[in-house]
Amino acid sequence: MARRDENGAAEGKPRRRRGRSLAGESGLPNYTPEIALRSIDGHLTRTGTQVMAWYRLAAQAWSFRSDSQREVLIRQIAAQLGELQGRWLHLRVTTRPYPVHMWAESFDNNALGRMPDVAGALGWDGFLEGEQRHLMGLSMSDKEVFLGIEVSGRGMLDRWVDAAAPVLERIAPAAVRAELAALDSEVAHIDELVAGSGLDAVPARPDDVAWLMQRSCALGLPAPRTLSVVPGGVSRWETEDLAGFTDGVDMYQEPYAPTVKVIGRIRSQTVQRNVAVLSVGLMEGLRIPEIDDPWMQHSDRLPFPVEWSARIYVRRPEEVAGELQRQMGKVRSQIRHYTHDHDLDPPMSLARQADRVLEVEDELTTGLTQLNTRLYGWWRVAVSGKDEAEAVSRAQQVLDVYRPKVQMEHPEAQYKYAREFIPGEPLASTAYRRRGSVTWAAAAVPAATASVGDRRGIMIGETCTATRRPVAWDPWLAQEVRRASGLTAVVGGLGSGKSFLTGLIVYKTLRSGATWTVLDPSGPLAELTKLPELAPFSRHINLLRADPGILNPYRVVAEPRQDHFVDEEDPERAWRRERSLAAATRRRLVLDVLTGLLPYDISRMPHTRIVLLRAVREVGGANDRHPGLVIDALRRHARDGEEHAGVVADFLEERRELPQAALLFPDTTRDDPWHADRDYRLTVLTMQGMTLPRPGSPREEWTDGESLAVELLNLASWLTQRTIYEADRNLRKGVALDETHFLSQVPTGKVLIDRLARDSRKFNVRALFASQLAGDLLRVSGFASLVNAVFVGRTDDGEAQDEALRLLKVPTGVGYEQMLGTLSPRPRHDDRPDDTPRQFVFADGHGGVEKIRIDLEGPHLEHVRAALDTNPDASRVSARGVPVAPTTAPAAVRAPDEPPPPVTLVAGPGFADDDAYSDGDVLSDDDVLDDFAPHLPPVLPAGAELLDDEELDLVDDLDGSPAGDDRAPHTNGNGHDRARSAGEAVR
């Protein structure tokens, strides 16, 4: 029985009055969007009259490309546009603030194995926060280019189904999706068409469509640094959902005002901007790419964001043919009027019009039809300002940047023109229609921008070409992801900023978990080891004051580890081969070093190489040997009747007495000085006090000290690579070598460069080679093909500029050479210290080449910037020791011949007795050394483990000589032999 309430009414059923029905949904108001758009489904947008598919175009590199490469790009874009005959296109160019938070998240996740924080020093969180704050303060953005393509018009039935969608969703949901389902094949065809080279377009994602709608409906308002992410799985916006783009934004114009006001809310704050919309007018013939840049790219040079909107209709050939026939009829009629009716010669303008009509008609009927397809359209430009004056001023700057070749118009009815930027809105006016071919439209190259670096690496600077954007670079992306080499060249003249750039890369990658070994002969990078956050994990070794034997040629070449070859097809065979290779490398290295220690004329004698080779082969290539054993072998050979072996041993014994030469000869009573303490994250090897030869000077002009310095530099460079082969293969490692132009002159130096280049991927190494001239690195066989990333600083010499472009893999002979001489410009009459950030041309190794500006200006890195400042400054002497003037009275005036009073030096912080150079650091000027040119036959000591089917080409034929090396004895002008005898050399 049904339960009843206290009034006797049955419970559980609603009471209904007689003669009345429930309101249901009939009382709800109908929502009509303020824009023409009615729905968004994936990358398709629908209005009442058409369906458009939206795509995001890939950024196209334009800088540092040859004219032929640029012409190919334009033709590819034109061919794709030509395939869209009979369709309306909507091109939208907007900007998005650089995603600092996304970069920071990727950078943080990519910082594997970073070092722990040090109390009282800049920690990881502070470093990462400082990087983000600095980036946000730069206000840089990325260009984003969207292209809407008409898929289909909408008939009466489509519009009726769309209007009845709320009801049909419950009754017949398939009918609502029928329109889109019918367009699937056509949409797939367009997707495939625009995905090819040229446009390189991909369907816009829901986040992309949401961003485009936000930037279009809120035209001119500051772009939010973060956009609310579209919920996962949501790809459809119904009519009512479009209110999310239009609510909170109002756009209106006062009568005859030159701008339109846009008012909106950003983070609950009301923001107002004035927007000025310009239209592209008359345009003279542009020669792109020979002389002019893409005309849409000119606006990228402006220091404020610029929005573009273009409505384009690609015409069908039959439409153009009919119009051409009518135009030709008009021209012929006018010519007939002059010639037949008045017996006059027609004006030249009529003849030119007739020729142009015939030319266009010929283009449409012959050749590649897609490239000659015609179109017409309207190109609008929008700039914004905080008030009307600023917006008008920026509009004037747009006019200035395009004149005189392109005329920009400032039309009335700014409100309607601003509405054109919103997808789906109708055209405001047909005024300023531009007509041309698809090739002319493609020459605008709207997606041309600066694209270099990646989005997960350290921040090294910003581009300084037409587009300004941050440059991040992960030095291990090439090895870990792209399976490429880690070889990097840093090239530039004196003062170009090579050391500063190297220090920036080393510091920031150290913070993110890498391990570095740096060879900096002059020593400024050693200041990194003193930074509080790095000091516990760093060490500085001045090789000229290190333990004897630290540069023993037999020890600087690492012994291969067997566990490094477990991934090989035959691990045992691969390991044995590497051990044989290491032994042969040691023999060749000690041969070159000992030859370099000899006087120049003695080392040039063929017999010298022979006796040295025999002694080196007798000693072998094991890592427990040292050069003293080679001298002992020479003594034994001398006792056996080889007189010249004794002469060579005498010279080597004499050189052995030099203080710096002790680095080659270990103290056999002590342990290996390099064998312990391998857990440092940063090791900086310096050779302060060593005098290197002047670059380019002949070998015969080198002093004893300079010759020995080159040999020590060669050995120190080999010493840096020990850490590569002694650490875990997967660990991110870095090696930075300065003064590498001397390595390219030594055979074993070339072997070292080649070895680092080939092993960098396998051992996850980023190797930085700094040199003043690119030609020194190009002379190393295979360097150009193995190099991954390249930094080129200011280079003035014409030949050096050409070689630098070859290293960058940039076309030569097209004008880029002169640009290298304009990097890091400085006013001629400015006498202030030149501490401006340096500029480099950066090739990232995977197609991006741009001019960048090195940036280490964040406030959180002020101490790093001070440590890397290598500019001399006399005012800094007070930190080491300064003359102390009397404080009670001014200094007395002395006569010119009066001796000065004694000067008292006050030791400042950081000054110690061991900072002074020892007397042994200054070497005598004696005979110059050899250039190690004679090459040796491939020989191996007894017991070497090189397999029978393998060859090792570390040494060449004994009696061969390199190209350009004259082995004949030098003679003077009278024909007398300049080569001194052994006895004369000794005396």
C-alpha cells in the first residue's frame, strides 16, 4: 500500500496540476556567440557557411642559406599552395612568450647526477630560479604560424542539422557527426598535402587552437605566459563553449579613431590596449632571395610583437583564363581605337599590359601549373600599445620598416579590420586587394625565423638576427639521442670571446651534472675552481709545477678497460685491438716528443729518426714505461757501434736537465701522480708561465722554450682524454682544449683530435676545441665531416673567414664572409673597457645556423661573470699588491734624475709566494726544434697483441715526407750546407 503524508496525499509521486505541463528545457535562453564560429572539432572549425582545417607551420631557416636553397624552399611552398585551387585560406601569424616554465622543467629533468649543494653558495634551486627570472625579464617570444584551409562549404541541410544539434544529439547522434564524417577523406588529403617539404604543416592540436583563439579574440592584449591546458581528451568545443574565448574581452572603436580599444581581464586584472591595424598596399617588384628578404619577415626586426592575418583565395585556372581573355579584349580594343580610329601609335603602357597578359597566359598553359597558379588576398598587420599614441607610433615604425618598396595603408573602420584576425570572421572590406602568383605569395615565407638549439639544454644566449629568441643547447643531445659526434669547434680571433664562451658552457653543464677536464694553457678558466659552489668538487693543476712524470708520454694514453667493450660483437677481440692501438699510440707519441726535444737541425737528419725508432721499439708501448728507458736504449746502441745514437742520447740528456722537461721523466721511487683522486667533477690543467710560439711562425724560428712548450701542450692534451676512458661510458663528460691550433701541427695531436671525435659518441663526450683559425682544424683529416656543433666568433682575415664558413657548412662566396668581420661590433672612438657580450655564429649540428649573442648577465651569475672576465685592468692590481703612498702628506716631487724611494708592497687577498714563477720557467733561446714531419713505417714491438687481419696506420713510411716539407739540407746563398754537425751543435 502506498504511503500517504499527513494530508492524505500519496508519497513518491510529484503532484501535477490539471491542465498545466512542466517547463522542461523550453524556458532556457538560446546562446549566440559574438563571433561567427559555431563549433571546433579537433583542428576543424565550423561557421554557418564553411568548414576550415587549421594547421601549424614548422619554422623555416632562412639565415646562412644559399640563394639556391632559398629558391627551392619558395618553390616548394608555391607548389603546395598551387594544389589548393578553389579554396579560401586564412594565414595567421602570432607570437607566444618563450615557455620558460617548460624549459625549466625539461632542464631540471635533464640534469642527471648533478652535484650536491654547498652551504653558503649558490644552490641548484637558486641557480634554476635565477635562470628563469632572467629569461622572463628578457620578454622574448616564439613566432607561431597557423594556416586555415577551407575544406568545404556548408549547405542549408548542414546549417539546419547544426542548429538542431542539441535535440539530434539525443535522437540521432550519428546525424550530427555525419557532416564531419563525410569530410574525412578530404581532410586526410589536405593533411598529406601540406605536410610535405615547404609548409611542413601538422594539424593543430587542441592547445594550439585554444591559443590561436585566445590571441585572436583578445587581439593586442599581453599574451599570458601560461595558458590553461585543455583537459586531456577534450578536442571539441560546442557553441556554448566558445564563450570561454569571448567572455571577458571587449573591443570597440570611437568614430574616426585611428585605433580600436581592446579591454580584457588577465589574472583578474583589467587591461586595456589600443590596436592599430594596417593593410599591405602597393608593392614594387621584390627580388627574393637575391636581394630582398621575405617581405613578411621584415616585421620580425621590430622590438615589439606584430600580428599578421591574411585572407587568400587560390584561383582556378579557368577563372583566370576567362579574366585574361576579357582583359586582353580591353587592351586590344584600346589599341584598335588608337590605330584605326585616330591613326596614332598606342602608348607604351598598353603594349606592356598586352605583353604581361600574354606572359601570364603562357605561364598558366605551359610549365608547372602549380607554380603559376594565381591568387588574390588581403594582408593585414596589427600592432598594439598601452595607449593610442604608442599604438600609432608603432604603426609608423611598421610603415618605416617597409618603405619604400612596400606601401602600408592605415585604413578606417579599425574595428572591422581587427575582427578579421579571429578565425571564421568575414572579410572587413575588399579594399587593398593584392593579386599575384602563388610563387609571389610563397616568397613572403611567413614561417621564416631563427631556429637554433633545443629546449632542454643550458641557456647560452639569444639570437640577434631578424628574430630574437633564447638559445638553449644540450651538449649531450647529439650523442644520446641523435647518435652523432660530440665534436665542437670554437673559432675566433683574439678577443672574440672563446674563453668566456667555454667557461659559460663548462660552468652551467657542471651544475647540471657533467664532469669536465679543461686544458687552459694561459689559466683564466682556473678561476672556476675557486667558485664556492664548485670548489669542493674541483681542482686546479699547474702542470709546470706538478710532480715529475705527470706528462710521461707512456702514462697520458689511457689503458682500455675491458668492461667498455661488452656491447661489441666480439668483446675480447675488440678489447685486445684497443690495447694494441693504445700501445702503438704511446710509441708514436714518445717518438714525436723526443724528436721535438732535439735541436731543429739534428731532428731533421734522417738518421736521427732511425736511431730513435729503434730505441722506442725496443722499449715497447706498455703503460709502465718512461722516456728515460729510451735514452738508456740509445746508450746501449751507442756501445754497440751506433755512434749517432750516442749523439742523440747526449742531446736528450741535456734537455732532461731543463726544469720543465722533468714533467716527462717520472721519479721511479714515487707513485703515478695521476693515478689518484679521480672523483673530481672539474679538473683544470694550466701551464701558466709557458711561452708558446707565435701562431704561424716557422718551426725553425722557435726557441727552445717554445718548442718544449708545444710538446708539453701536446702531452697535456693527451692527459685530458684519460678521464674519458677511465670513467663510466654513460657518464656525461666534457673535454675542453685551448690553443688547439698547435695540436694540428703535431702528428700525434692530429691523432688525438681524430680519436676524440670518433670516440665522443661511444663514450658520451662533448669535446670543445678552441682555435684562432678554422683552417688549423680543417687540416686534420676528417674533422669537417665529424664536427657536430661550431661556434665562430669575430674573424677578420678573408681566407680565415672562408675556412670558418666551410667549418659551419655554410655556402661560401655569397656574402657571409664579410658578416664574420662585423661580429661583436664596437665604436671606434669608445675608450671604455670592452665588456660587451660577444657574438658568435652558432651551428647546432642538426641544421640550425644563426648569429647569437652570448648571455651570462643574470644577477645570480655575477660572480661567475667576474671570474671569467679576462680583460686586463690595472685597477685590479690592488688585489695583489699596490704601492702604498704616505697618508700624512702628499708625495714629494722629485727631480728627473733622483732615484725613487723604496716601494712597500702590501699583500692583498689571494697573493701567495707560490704565485711567483720559478726561475726554471724561463728557458734559454737555443736551437729550434723539428716539426716532427718525418713519418715512420708501421712497426710493432715483439709480443704486440694486434691481430693478423687488422692493420694499424699510426706511423707512415720512414723515407716519406709530408706535402710541402723539404727534407734536403738547408744551404745558404753560397751553396754551403747550413746543417751543423753533431759536434758543432754540442759546442
